[in-house]
Amino acid sequence: MKPICFLKPDIKLKHLLLFGVVFLFSMSIKAQSINFNFSDGTNASYNVTEVEKITFTDDVMNLHLLNGNIYTWNVSIINKYSYDNNSLNTELPTNNAWQVFVYPNPTNSSLNIKINLPKDDDIQLHLFDIQGKLVLEKSLGKMNSGEFLETIDLTNVSPGTYICKISGYHYSLTKKIIKQ
């Protein structure tokens, strides 16, 4: 069943999303979370006060958080988005969202990546230097839902600042890493 849309067909979904997100951020301080429902049945919620900005590149939406994480989705997989008026101290649910922890950061020789997947996914890791050159690429392979810990050897990587991109079929996370 196709959803009913009262907009002209030439209006792209990303423009509608951008309008909605700008509208949400211009609301009063009571607008506390932005929620996404994805076509694969997963959901994610983010506290608006933790969002630095939202950008679009073609049909890809990038959610930049103040902690340096960047979440990336193709807009075609976003079924619905909304916001909630939560109190400032309410913990927001991350229903079925990826949970990824990258540590230690800074690191000397290895990087631990702890991933909690709500659904099976094929996970890839890419490490880029600050000029955008691919330094390391590793397929973590098909992972079943659940929690996993992967250790990445960085002994052959020169000291510096890097961008670590962990991606799956519909979802990716970008994190700044410092190698000492």
C-alpha cells in the first residue's frame, strides 16, 4: 500500500525532511528528541540538545552529534520521523538503533569496536586519514543481532587523526580517532 501524500510529486523526500528538521529545531526548547522509523523496522531517537547539525549529500542524510559521531542514512529508508516534547532529564530510547563504542581513543596500537546490532547486518570498517585517503579497510562480515567486540590492529598506522567509518546495509557511524 502506498502512503498518501498531498505534496507535488516533484518535491524530493530530502527537502521535506530538511524542512521538518529545520522546523523541529526552530521550535521551543521543549522539543527534546528527534525520532526516526526506518524501512527495516528499526527505530532511533536522538536528544535534540546533542545534535550539532544535519546535512544532506544527494539522497544521504548526515546527523552530526556534538560528541563527534556522525550517523548517516539514505533518505529512502526513513519511513517516518517525529519529535517529542520530553523533559530535559528524560532518557531517550534508542529502540533498535545500533550501539557502537570505539575505544580507547586516543589509542597507541589497537582499537576496540563494541557493536550491539538490533538485526543481522554485514559490517564494514574503513579508516581514512584527514585528507580522505583510505588507510585501512576491514570487513567484519555478516554479524547476527547481538553484541560483538572486534579489536583492530593499528600498529602499522602512523600517528595522527583519522576518521573511522563503521557501516552496514542501511546505517553507518563515523567517529574521529587519534592514533598516538
